[in-house]
Amino acid sequence: MVNKVAIVGCGWFGLALAKSLIADNIAVCGSKREKVTAQQLAQYGIEPVQLDLDQAYRLQQFLK
């Protein structure tokens, strides 16, 4: 059984999905492009991550 899920992009769809997973007792790590909006995810019980895949240097860090 899955006990933790990462959602890249907690916009209107990702946030709804995250809330549903949390209601099913599944831990969720979710990303937003801006640091401030990422931090706001914590109010829903989502582990926040600031991630902008448009910035090539950040993408390269994840691929190493």
C-alpha cells in the first residue's frame, strides 16, 4: 500500500488530489513554483516544496 505521494504542481487539480489523499491517510508532498505559495500548502497538511522546473539549473540538480 502507498503511504506517501509526491504531487508536482498543487494547483487547482493537484490540491484537490492532495486533499483527497490526505483524507485517506496518505502523506503528501506537494510543490508550487513560488516559495510563499508552497509554504501555504502546509495548512492543508501537505509537506511543501518550492519547485520551478522552468529553471534549468534546478532541474539539473534533480537529475544528478
